[in-house]
Amino acid sequence: MKKYLLLLTTVIAIVAGTPFATGMMAEKQYHSMIQANMLKPTFNLETRHFRRGFFSSQATTFIEIIDPALRNSLSNRIAKDESGKVGVLVHHHLNHGPITFTAEKNIDFEVAHITHQIEYQHFGKNSTDEKPADTNLFQLDSKLHFDGSQTINIESQEILTTADNATTTLMPLSMTFVTDRNFQTIKAEGNWKGVISEGLQGEKLNASDSEFGLDLKKNGELWLGSMNIAQNSIVLNSSRVSFQMRDLKIKSNSFENGVDRLIDSSAQLSLQNVKTADKIFGPAQVSLAINNIPATALERLNAIQQKAINSPSASSDFALQGAAVEALTLLPQLISHGIVIDVDKLYLNTPDGEIIGHFNLTLSKSNALSLMNIPHLKSIITLDAALSLPVAIIPKATMHGKIQPLLDRGYLRMDGEYLKSVVKMRNSLLTMNDKIVPLPY
């Protein structure tokens, strides 16, 4: 009898102590998330306080806006804390596992279930002990799992704003993010019902039903993987403009091809149609692939971009020009590993006919310094391209002033109501419709 009593006492002690243990695990995961800071370099995360209890814990995070352009644009709308930092406070309530209950009365087995509340005002060190500002615009909650991963859910209500002589309604938004233990992967999906904006002069914008998804993995300083965006419609009407777009889809993918940290990337765009006041364009399709891009050069390019953004003079032309010049010096490195640029499909249906084409440019692998030698650069280029487009879309002045000389030389040819050309380059020799095109150098 004593054995069973001892066993029962042990089980009760373990079960009773589990929330305290999961609370310690939740605190560790919380601090790991702050340290990893997947929002950098745009935002900085700072723990203002963490108070761990037995069944639940309380924490406050300050999200500082460190991107100069974003900080300047929001400085008049978001208060500063006592040290002059621009950002928002987020209050967290952590319900310890191993068993938690969601708002929908579902039972989950996890380390902790966290609800988050954004406070837009009353910043400062003493504000962490104040009651958070009452706002239901956003509902944020997350789950900390036993494998170290976490799931973040974001829901927004309909938001009505009035500014710049326009009334704007932001429709509900829903997003879910999943990260791994080390914050090296991100999976996400979301849906936004859209935005409706009306101006005093009768202007109206209606963008409805956007969906997105991504599956990314950290590779050095790069995020590689797949992304997709789908936009059901965008309608813009005013006294001067009538525009409608239907069924826009964008997909992209990037990965390391396993050789010298070279990156292959691709993107596809499709569009059902675009309507203006008197014309309909579409459907349209474009497929683009860029292969054999050195990851080290891309990382350096990102560093240059962030340096320019975070510069005190980021908004000046001088800063932008300096960044552009520095980025230009990376061009030989970007193309030295045998870069391939391929537009596999180019298609657009217009009221006057179809535009169809393809483009493939390959540079043989070469030393970066030798690419500064123009004759050598020409010798390693392989080009295959073709384009067909209706004559009717070309303005008459352009047709007579610029197109006709190309027809006379044979670089372009007429095929019924279409202009066509086939462009090739081999062994430093460029041809258009089999006619040699003289090149400088």
C-alpha cells in the first residue's frame, strides 16, 4: 500500500511541477527569440521585463524601429520612450503547458500558449507595470512547442482611417508564421481581404483578396526558398483613370546548387487581364531564371544596401549614388561564375495581337578581373533571343524614325502584321535575323 501511495505522490508531484518546468522552458525560448531577432535590420528587440510565475508568466518587449526611413515616417505617429527610441511595446501573457487551452476552447500539448497585446503609447521604463492600452485592432498569439519551434498567429479586424482627404478601410488580415528552434527557417501563409479607399473627388481604390506564402531557410546571411503572392483584383476609378487588374500571381524560388555556394533563382508571373478605359490586355505570362550567382557577392550586396539605408544621410542622392557605385564594383564577381539569365517565356495578349518572346544569356566561367577586358567579355557570351510583336502597337513616328532603318538592314522583318527578330551571339559575333551587327571594340 505504501508503494502505491509513494508512486501516486510522485506522479502528483511531477504533474504539479510540470507547469513550473514548462515556464522555465518558455522563458528560455522567449530570450532566444529576442536574441535571434528575425526582424533585424529594420527592428531591434529589447526585453523590458520578464516575470515568471508558476502557471503563467508576464513579459514586455520593446520593438524599436531602427530603419531610418521608416522611423522618420512614423516619428510623428508613434511616441518615443524616455531614451528617445521610436517603437512600440508588446505585452505578453504566457500560459504554461504542458496542456493549454486556446480561445476557441481547443486543448493543445505545448510548452506555452502566449497572447500578445500591442501598446502604442505610454512608453518608458515605468510603463511595463501599467495596464496595456485597450485595443482590439490586432489579435496576436503564439505557441511554443516542445521541439523548440514556435507558431505565431496574427489576426486583424477591419480598420477605418481618414487622412489626406480620403477614407480608407483596411479589411481583415490573417497570417500564420512557423519558425524552428534556431530561427533558421520560416514558413508562413496569410490572407488579406483587401483595402477600400475613397477620395473626396470620387476617386476609388478597391484591392481585394490577397494571399501569400513562403518557405525560407537561412543560408549564411541570405534567406533562400520559395515565396508566392496572389492578388485577386485591383480596381482604380477616377475622373482621369479607369484601371482594373484581375488574378495576378507571382511565384519565386531560390536555392544553393551545391557548387561553390552558387545560387539559382527563378520567378514566374501570370496575369489574367488588365482593363483600361477602352482596352483589355491579357492574359500575360513571364518566366525568369538567374543561375550561378555567388552567395558571397549577394551577401556583400545586401551589406551595401543596409549600410546605405542605415546611413544618417540615407535619403540623400549622395548616399544612394555612393551605394550604387559600390554595388557596381561587385558586378564582375556576380557574373564571373558562369551566370545564366533565362526568360523562358514572355507572353502578352494585347488588343492588337500577341507579344511572344524568349531570352537566354550565358557567360562562360571566367576570372573576375578579366571581365573588365571588353574583347574577352564578348568572347564568353552566348545569346539566344527572339521577339514577335504586332506592328499596330508601335507609334507611327517610331515606326518610320527608328524601326524602318532596322527593317532596311534586315535586323527586323515583317511577317504579316507582326515584326519579328531572332538574335544570336557566338564567338564575339552578334547577329539579328542572320545579319551581322557591328560591335564596338
